[in-house]
Amino acid sequence: MPRAAVIRFPGSNCEFETAGVLRNSGVDARIYNWNDIEILSDNRADAYVLPGGFSFQDRVRAGVIAARERIMDLVFEEAMNGKPVLGICNGAQVLIESGLVPGWKPGSIQGALAGNLAPGRSGYLSGWVYIKPSPAAVSKCPWLQAMNGEPLPVPIAHAEGRFVFREEDMEKVKGLIGLKYCGADGSEPEGWPDNPNGSALDIAALMNAEGNVLAMMPHPERCFHLWQVPPDLRGVWGETRRNASIKSLEDTPGPGAVVFHGLAKYLGVRNG
């Protein structure tokens, strides 16, 4: 069975859910603390996940302290060797701050996840949004290869989720978009609320140039099961949730499962 390492920093709060959905997808997952560098060095995994939360209380800015921990040197090395790496929310912020994404000059910071911008509101936002993959990303990114291009509802919960870049880099960024915010029908967003934070180019997730590293702001682990989808959610998934029996709720994957099933497929897990 392939193995995934979930890296826990002080302040992480999604490590158990993330490890659980990886196991549910057929990938053996183990949680490693930020100071388990020697242990993880002797037990290299097939994939790495940086979960959501508030690493080091988001001091200075979100993800910046965690990005400078020694264990990220190992993650960086493994990413450079082609191993799949996923950063979810705070984990995405760590990947940006470590220079793994967008990664034109690995180790050099070439973008930022800035504070949310929404009409009449700033700061922490939580709720449900719709996302869809860019066509090129489905064939390039291990985490997205099980997607079929249909819009998926996912929850967000962040204060600094707005992807921003220098103007001269915007054309290069377009080729690295993994997931974009969209309407419930897959239509292009016209600003808020479909794009909840003002992210440039409506980016919800960004890859590195090779496609094996994905920095994703929404939380797929929080909608791995159909029962986690709100019954009043607009679109096909809300209707599916409303019409589901109690028994089917226990057994039916939710929209976020496709991210982890993509990894399982990439790693050769049957029925992943």
C-alpha cells in the first residue's frame, strides 16, 4: 500500500481528517510532527500533505514560519524528485512561502496569499464555493487527475486566501492554474460571491511547473463524504444530498473525495 505523510505544525487542526480521508482512499497515511525530521527521513513517503490550520498562530503572516522549519527541506527535496505534494489552506500558504509554488525559481517566493477582499467584508471567511479544474491540470497534476471538469462544491475557511502576483508574471501564472472558482453551473465568476476572496484569475489552487505540487485554499477533506454536503446547497450536489437515503449517506463519496482518489489512482491503488 502506498504511503502518505501528513505534516503537523503547532496550530494545525485538520491533520486527523486529512489522514483519515487518505486512508479511506486506499493510501496509508501517518501524521508526522514538524520536529520529526529524522523519523521521516528514514521513512520516506510516496506523497506529502500539509493540512489546514493556523501554523505557529499565523504569526508574521500565514505559513511563513512553518515554511522555514527543517522538515520543509525534506518536503522540498521530495517535491523536486517528483513526489506529489498537497497543501490545503494553511498548507497552501506554507507552499507559497517556501517557494515550491509557483516554483519558477524553486525556493524563491514569487507570489503571495494576501488578505481576503469581499464587498463590505475583510478578514476571515467561511462558507461553500464552487470550483472546477483547468483542462491542462487534469492531465498534469496527480491530485486532479480523477476530475472530469464538472464544478464541485467545497468549503473554504481562511483569512489570507487571495492569490496575488506581480503583473509581469500573470501570463506565466495562467499556465499553472489547478482549480478556479466558478458558479454552481460551472460558469465564469463575476466577482464575489463566486470568487470569495478576490483571488487573481479566480484561482482556487495553483500548481508548480511540473504539476506534482498543488497549493489549494478550499478544504476537500471537509467534504469527502456526501453527508458533509449541506442539504440546502445549490446545484447538483445539494440535490443529491437532499435525495439521499440515510444508508447511502454513509457510503457515498462527497465532492472532495475526487482529490484524494486522484492521488490513489496516480499511486496505483485499485478502486482509488
